[in-house]
Amino acid sequence: MRMLRDLQDLLLLATLVDCSWTAVCQAAQALHDHELIAVVAACQAETKVQQGWLTTQLKAAAPQALLVAK
């Protein structure tokens, strides 16, 4: 059950990071800072990959953790 909780916590943090990249991207666009926009795009893409991996791990761990826990 602890692994499931850890995955949930990590996914929550990754979602917060994604929201932060969105805010930074908006600021970069307002400043017309093309270099920062490119950096944010790369980092946001990597964050999406991490979110996908965490979601897959969560889906794999949830049934076992929940069924064993009862």
C-alpha cells in the first residue's frame, strides 16, 4: 500500500511541476523570450513523459496493493 501512496504523491508533484511550467511559459510568451520558451517546451515534454510513466506504474500497482491490503 505504501508504494501506491508514494506513486500518488509523485504523480501529484509531477502535476504541480507541469502547472508551473505552464505559468513560466505564459510569462516567457509575454516577454517574447524565445530561448526560455524553447527550454520550457523541452522541460514540459519531459514532465509529460514522467507523468505518463507514473500513471502506468500506478495502474500496475493499484490492483495488487488494494487487493492485498484488505
